[in-house]
Amino acid sequence: MKKRFILLSSIFSVFAFVLIGCSDDDSETITIDSSMPVGDFVVDRQGTLTAESGTPTQGTLQLGTDSEGTYFLRFSNDFTTELSTGTVAIYFSTSSVYTADPANGNPDLMLLGNVEANGEMFVKLSGEPAAKFSHVILWCATANIPFGNAELQ
């Protein structure tokens, strides 16, 4: 019982410190979204998605850089795909065909992330993608099928 009292009084002390220590000083907070391009977005290559496996996948993809030289993959405003099946992964690939090799990994595939929503979306890349990656593949891991691909030219 004594330990419970000590724990509760410690928790209340922390809350009191936070409430008293925080003030509303009317200063403006500026939030920078690092997942979005800064300044101009210059397109290096682009492609149009081809739907696969009976999905409604469509839209334009653009690979480019922002004013700071950061690479992004941009999904256009008209991008749509099937999102009710679970995770739709985004891959760079050396071809339009998804070929996994779980035991060894596949050097011809590079996971970029997951589709978050239909419509415009930017995927921030960690650097310039290798020149060998000529395609983007949307892969549904839940159904184990491709939802679409685009050749970047």
C-alpha cells in the first residue's frame, strides 16, 4: 500500500511540474515537414502506372529533387490504388516484375515504404537511387500480388 502511495504521489508531482512549468507565451511555432520537398521540385524521370491484378491503380509517378538536392518519388494528384486489402508496398525495381528472394534478398528490388493514401504523396528517399532501378512496383503483401507498376523514363 505504501509503495502504491509513493508511486501515485510521484505521478502527481510530475503532472504538477508539467502544468506549472508550461506557459502559453503566444510565440509562433513553425513546423517544417521534412517529408515534403523544399522549394522547387525538379523532375528527372517519370512514368504512368499500369494497373495489375484487377485493381484500380492509376496515376503518374515522378522521380526528382527539391531545391536542397533531396530525392523524392512523387505520386500525382490522380493516383489511386486499392487500399482495403492491407499494406501496399512501394518498390524500386529493375523490371516490371516483382521477384522476391526472401532467403537471400533481391538486389533488383529496393523497398521505399508503403502507400499511405490515394492522391498526391511524396516519398522521401535516403539518396539518389541506383541507375539500375527503372521501375516502381506497388506490391500487396497481404494478397501476394502486384497492384501496378510504372517504368520511369
